[in-house]
Amino acid sequence: MPGVPSNKACERCKKRHIKCDETRPHCQRCTTAGVECPGYVQTRKFIDQGATVRRRYAPYQEAHPKSSSGGQSYKAPAEHNLDSTQQSHSQTSNEQIPLNHPQEHDGPSLHHQMGETSLDSSDGPMNIEMTGPSSRSGNLPGTTQQEAINVSGNPTVPVPANSFGTEQNTGSAKTIHSPISPTSGTRGLSSFEMAYLGLSNDMPDAQRGIPSQTSSHRSEKEDFQDIFSELMTGTEHEIAFLTRHYSEVLGPWLDLTDAQKWFTVYVPIRAINNLSVKYAISALSAKHLGRVKGIKSPTGGMYTSPATTEVYPNGTQVDWYLKAANYYYLAASDLNNITSDGYTAVSSSAVLESPFEIVGRWLNSRQTQTNLKPASDDPNDVQFVRKTEELLATAMLLTMYRLLDANGDDWHTQLSGIRPMFQSLLNVHSKASASFSHGIRAAFWNFARQDYLGSYFTRSPTHFNPEDHSLWCTAGISINEKNELNVVPSGSTSFTQEDQATNGLIWLVSKVINFLAKSKESQIAQWTGSPPANSPEAQGTSSSSQSSYPDTSTWLKLSFEFQTWFDGVPETFRPSVRIEHPKDLSRPEGSQLPFPEIFHGLTTCAAAMQHYHFGRIALLLNRPPDIMSAPSTAFDRLQGYREVTKEVEFRSREVCGLALGRPHGGVRIFMIPILYAVGQCLESPEEHQIIIDLLRGVEADLGWATEYAVQKLQASWNQ
């Protein structure tokens, strides 16, 4: 019930018990007397139902008073226009006046109080000014009046969906005076919201993470930080914080073979005007912060003050996983929006679709095949290519989101849609005799690297067929008429020499992985007595290569190509630092480590050399038997085994030495399958422990899941 002023006299006249003329801003009696008028206090009271209202909202009040939390107000998008009565800074003597929203019109009511804590005054209600950037709406299903689910694991305060970027006029701020209490975070939530947050209506407050009246209360500063973090969902500061975290930490992971830094530099710029890219960046960054428990390594000086965009309040206590899930939903929804025909309503099940399915459906449409002209300089055609790049960037980021905590056996399945997606792009570019643009190229080489690493775990053929030379050449490498790689072709301007050589190595390792897949298939065929199955449509490989058994000539050709690649790389692939017998400084006796320590000045070269040794080890351990030229005596065979063992040991030491050199995070996250392969070749317990420490160090430092590889290695060692 709205209140009315109980007394209109100024404070001086009220104390003297004389009639006040109520002149504004200062009464005439005070002015005539030559004293300063103390002003008018608008104390309000309920006309009726006062006791009823107090009883209704009594459970929401704190058991103890709190002092002021400061005079800072927080800005986020607002949705409801409040009348002048609600917008005035009113205060009561002994009771709080809650902010009411009728449930039948505005969804769940927000009956939240915070005792006497205030952001604007010492005893007034909490004042929150909500403004935000204009962008497209992205509501979670089950919300009303565009309410979005708060993404903090702490007591929840529902935030309007405009905080995620709903289009609105941001020129004028809208003010909401809403007392908020951390003890009432889940009251008034819908059943969908309770289920989404993993809460139950039957759960006691203690199990919901809500402090009970008898439990010890946290400090006022911690309570304020929790609420402040919850209200930051989708706000300008949070998006800026997550985008900067992506640019500094995650973007370089995807630019291993791109000196122009597409994912680090260009993608965040494209995110300014593309919601799906913006939310995909936020989703990946938030999930990564959840994996590292909110701890952000300092990238600047250690003793200087950090920038505002480097700091997030109470970052180690935020439920980053829930924030990441919200942003992932928004990115997938917007991706589906911008790829739909404009007449089909986007289903909430779009979040369950693979991003490759969404982008591939758009690329296969007749309109896209007609309008996508990669060789044209027309502004409209260039804009269409830019849209394609942004869609692929979103798909890449959402894929990294899924792979961040996935088991290695699941990588191959997660990438099942990349071949038809790029086949549609290849059809358009082949007609125009054009190469992939910068953004398409950058996405392709990331997918190709993840493709063969994921295929190695399951010994499956890669999704990208290495025999499809047109695809790889359109992506930027040079393959001559003899099907041989030109390591550093003359006149190539698409890549630096290092990028060109590393991308060529990706193609070679993909050929090795397919060789291993065929070897596995031939072994199964020998055991079962049936010929290997032909499935070129399923795996994108030619029938001739799929049906033929791997033979010695193929093995020798691959070995020769690897040696040719190594002989043709620039001098930058040599390590700048190498310690052959480093000391283990963690031990008091300073014993020597069994591996060298190797450091490369260029991150690209460090990654390439690890993958080169990985490819050579895979070939050494999978040489097919050759009856015609096989050694005739047992001693010759034993000598051959010893030579293989010696070379495998050497290359395993090189791989571990590169890992011990602690290269950039982009190298470390992609060396998990390599360390897993090397770990199966090593024998001593000390070497085993170093492999385990290296794998677990990747998860501890970078948040990339490695425990599944550790468990598989330990199981194989214990056999």
C-alpha cells in the first residue's frame, strides 16, 4: 500500500510546536528568523494494513543490524519503469518498505531485504541504478518478463534479462530501490529456476547455501561482494573482464600457427557487433575460470595496481560454471537466430545441437551457396565472408568449451560435423578458385589439430581426409603433383615460414593417424577372418585407401616425408635453450632429471617439434611386417627391435624435455595425447612420475582436463 507524508512541517517548526508555512525549499519562518531551515523529512507510514504487511515480510528481515556498505551504486540494465513514489529516497523509522511486483504480471516477486545495509545512505533502502549496453535479447526458457537466471552459486538475486544485452535506450538511467537480503536469495524463484540452479523447494536453507539465523554470519564485505557479483551477470564490466581474460590467456591457444593472431586480436573485435561471438568468448572464459577456481595469473607487473578489467570482485567464490552455462546458452541461441531464415522460431533445444550442425545447415542452404563469393571485392560479398568467419569462430569457441573438460575418447565424437561443414565451404571456394580467408583458415587449422589428436585416442580415421588435397591446399599449404609437401614454398604470403611448416606437419601427422587406423582395422580383420569394411562416406576417406592394407611402402613413404620436413624447416625450429642434465631443485640432494630441458623462442616451433617426434614414434611402433625383405635370423630381428627401442627412447626424451621447458599454454594443452603416448613407452618409476606431474600440471595451471589420461596410464603400468 503506498504511503503518504505524515507531517509536512519543517524540523525546526516541528520542534518549536509552531505552525509552519511549508514554503519550499526553506520555510519563511526560518528565513525571517535568520536561521538555516533544516528542511523537510518525508517520513511515510501505511494508512492501513500496517500490521499485516509487517507480519508478511518479517521472515525476510535480518536477525542483526548492519552498518552502511558504502556509497557506491552499481549499474546494470533495468526493465521496469517505476513511478515517482517508488523512485523517491524514502526511509522509515523502524521498518523497511519492500518493492512489490505483482506476480500475475511481472513474474516472481522480488521480496529481498538487507537489514539496514544500503549503498546510497546509512539507513535507506538499497539503491541500484541499472543501465547497460544495447544488444539482442537472449532469455532462458521458463523466465517471465525477460528475467534471466542469475549465474552465481551464491544466494541468488534475479536480474532482468536486459543484463544479457536486450535492446533498449541506454541514454537515461532507470533507478530501482530494492532492499536485498542474502538470506532470501532463492525465495520467489520459479520451479524452472530452482531446477536450473540445482536447488529443491524442500531443501533446508543450510543445504541451499543460505545462512540460517543460528549460523555464524559472514562479514558485511563478503555479503556485499556476493550480491555484487550476482548482479554483474552480463554487465559491461563482466563482459570486459571475460573478454580480456580470453585475449590474454585463451586466444593464444588457438593462434599456434597464426602469426596474425586471428583468435586473439580479431575475434574480440568482431565480438563488439556480434552477440554470438561475444557470448561464446564469455562462456569459454567463464568455464576456464571455473576450472582454475577463479584464480587469474597476473600478466602485468606484480607490484603495480591492476587495471579495472583485470579484477573481478570475489572472483574465487563465484560459481563460474553457472555463468558459463548461461553464456553458452545465449551464444548457441544467437547462433541459431542469425543462421535461421527469419521465419522459423528458434527452439530452446538449440543449445543441445552441435555448433557444426547449426553452421553447416546455414552453409548448405541455397542462399548461402549463391551469396558467398570469396573472390569478390563487393562490400556486400565481403560482409558475407565476414559473417562466415564469425560463425566459424563461434563454432570453434563453443567446441573448445566442450573439449575443456572432456575425456580424450570423446574428442573425436565432438568434432563429427567438421568435415561436411568445410566441404560446403570448399565447394564455394573451388568454383571461385579462391583460398580460404584469414578467419576460415585459422578455424580450419585448429579443427585439424584437434581432429588428429582426438582420433589418436580411439585409433579412428580423421574427419579431414588427408588425401583430399584440394581441401588442404585451399587452407594454405602447398602439395606438389607427386603428393609431397613443400615445407616452405617460395612466394607464399599467407603464412610465415614457421606457420607454413607447422601446418604442413599437421597434414603429415594426420596421414600417420589414418595409417594407424588402417593398421588397427587390418588387425581386427585378421582376428575375425573378415575383410576390412569400406566406409568412405562415414569417414571421408577414399575407398582405395580405406580398403587396402597398410604396407611397408606406405610406411617408408611416410617416414621419408617426415625426414624431408625436418630437413627443410627454418633455423628458428632449433631450441634456444637446452640443458642436457638439469638438476631437480625440489630435492635437497639436487639429483639430475632423466630428461633434458628444452626451450624454444617461438611457441609455434615448440609445438611443432613435439608433434614431429610424436609422429615419428607412432611410425616406429607401427611398422608393418614385410615377408620378402624381413631379416632371416632371430638375431637380426632382435637387432632391429633394439634399434627401434633406442630411437623411441630418444624421441620420448625429446618430447618430455620440451614439456619440462614449460612452454606456452597453447603448447601444453595439445601435448596431452603426446605425453600419454610417450608414457606408454617409458619404463622406470621416476619417468612415470614425471609424466604424471606434467599431465596434472596442465590441469592445475590451465584447467584442461588430464585426469583421464593419468588413469589410463596408471592402469597400463599396473598390468
